[in-house]
Amino acid sequence: MLISALLSPCSAPARLYLLWLGGEFELVVCPHLLEELEGVLRRAKFGDLVTPDEVEEFVDVVRRGAITAENPVIAEAVSRDPGDDFLVALAQAANVDYLVSGDKDLTSLATVSPPVLSPATFLDLL
């Protein structure tokens, strides 16, 4: 969701980012998530969309404003993409109400707790 918030300023994730900045909900991150966020946004394929300074500022805002939890321990594989399992583990460890993601490997999880919502669905809840 965070990557789309920066890359697509008119998207549901971007609207959620602004609502988060306005205090409408809390965002929970961990060091691993912040590293992944910055690494993905610095990929060459996004170089025409965002500058290194914009990436640094964006990640810094998230780092300073979000609740930072410890990197979670992954107890079991739950997603088709093992790289996404840490997000579910983080959401569970932080005891959040929802995991918000646009990743179909996560949004297709029907029985995981907390529930995974698309950005648009979460936006509708707010």
C-alpha cells in the first residue's frame, strides 16, 4: 500500500496515506518493512517516477510517524508468496484490526486473522 501511495498520488493508497497523516488511523511498521519499502522505491524502474530525495523523505515520514514494532517471528507460512508472510506475522504480533494491502497474494487469504483488506475497502471503512 505504501509504495502505491507514493507512486500513484490519486489512488486509494495515496488517500489513505493522507488520512494516516491526518491521524485517522495508526500505521504499524517494523525495520524489515521499512528496509523493503526503501529498497523497492529505489529500484531503477521507479527512477522516472520518484527521485531519491522523495524516497528518502517519504520513508522518513513513515519511520517517524508510524508505530514501530520489532521484526516479527514467522510462525507459519500463510501466503503463496513466502516474502509476504512477515506482513501477516507483523499484523498478528502488533494486534492490529486489519492488514491493508493491494497484494493479491495477501488479499486472497480468506481465513487469516487479522483480515486483509484492499486499500479501497479500508478507505470505505473509514
